[in-house]
Amino acid sequence: MAEHRSPKPGVAGSRPVSPATENNRELFMINIGKFLGQVRTEMKKVSWPSRDELISSTVVVITSTIFLGIFIGICDLILSRVINFLIGRGI
């Protein structure tokens, strides 16, 4: 027979602890406004790169990615051939 337990009195169930009221909605909107104001203030503090800096950084990233891809491809080719050679010899 299954044991029946009642929920703990201090733990909220599936019902909301405090239902949404007009006051909660107003506070929510005020908090969103404060948050967006803080975001605007912080975005003004960001030092944005110039167009030339952005282009040169992008070229560095793309070039590095291509070279890294080629390096990993060559390593993969070499290792796969070594492993196939060893498997073919029965080692």
C-alpha cells in the first residue's frame, strides 16, 4: 500500500505564492526601465574599435582559423595513415 504524505507546510506548491497584481506589474516595468538605463550608461563606456582596427582583427582571425584548420587536417591525415599502417601490419 502506498504511503500518503501531505506537503510540507513551509514549501509553496504549484499555486503562486503571490499572484500578479497591478503593483507587481508596475514594479516590473520600473525595473526594466532602470535596467535599460544602466545598459545605456555602460554602453557609453565601451571603447569601440575603429573600422581599420576591426578589419585588421577580422583578417587576423580568419587567417589564423585557416592555418589552424590546415594544421589539424595535416595532423589528422598523418595520424590516420600511421594508424592504418599499424592496423594493416597487425600491431
